[in-house]
Amino acid sequence: MGHREDLLEGAKRCLLEKGFARTTARDIVRESGTNLASIGYHYGSKDALLAQAYVALVEEMSDAFEGSEEIRGEPGSLERFREVWSNIIATMREPGSLWRLSVEIVAMGDQMPELRDHLARAQREGSRGFVAFFTGMREEDVPEETVDTLGTFYTTLMLGLITQWTFDPKSAPDADRLTEGLRQVIAGVERS
């Protein structure tokens, strides 16, 4: 690995250990075995590096959304909805969950517009990925309109779950409760 990759790996470890606000450039350098000048050369700033490290961590975590086996349930079905959310929620139960870091980053967003803009672009691609998980489509085939609607819906659910699991994991919903809630929404729509 070169300095660029070493910095990214070091930054990921620092984020998980210390969080965004408490990670310094020197922490990253120490963890990566590189030097301070490498951060500016490869990423422009410590915050830009940390933002990319966070996005990389989320992308790695998305593999867990599929679980260890193929996702059960037909694309778009309630069974698939329950299965995917069950896999996602399992990642929230882990100690030192990446999702706690997400709450910190959301809270800091207005203080760092460059970071917020970078993560907003990444969130859009995350919304596209959610559509792919739940519908069985390939990410590259998901239309922009679907990203703006269904993808945003799933992202909103995710952000709400992250907040609930961070704030009060004992009463946060599991996949069965989410699925039952969706079933009730569908029944209400069908009645009207």
C-alpha cells in the first residue's frame, strides 16, 4: 500500500476508536505510519480524509446488509424488507458501531460545510444502494427519480433507526416491528 491507502486505513481506525471530532491529524499519521504532509498532498485536509474514510467504512458495512446468505424474499416483498432491516439492525447491535459515529457526523454537519457537501453526495449513492438491496435491481439501473423517492424513504428510515439505536437501544425497533409498521401503512392505504 502507498501513503494514500495507508492514510485512509489509519483514518478509518481512528474514526472507530476516537470519533470525528477527537481525531487529530497526528493521530492519523501515527496510526498510518505516514507523515503530516501526506494528508494535504493526498486528501487536501484532515476533514476531507476523515470524510472519505467514513464513506469507505459505510461502503464496507453495506456488505453486512446482505447478510451471510442470499437475501430471502422476492424483491419488493415484506419478507425481503424484514430480512434486509434485520441484517442492518444486527450491525447496530455491535459494540463500537459505526452508526454511533454517524450521529456525531450529522450533529457536526453545519459546522463543516465541505464535509457536509461531500457526505450529502455519498448519501445519495447510499440511497441508490438501498433501492438495489430492497428491489433486487442493479445500482447502475436505478433511475434518478427512484433514488429521489424510494431511496430517500429508505435513507430516512435508516437515519431514524441510527438515532433510536444510539439513543435507546433497549426500546429501538427490530425488523419485525418495522415490517409490521409497514404492513399497517399498506393496509391503511388499501382501505382508502
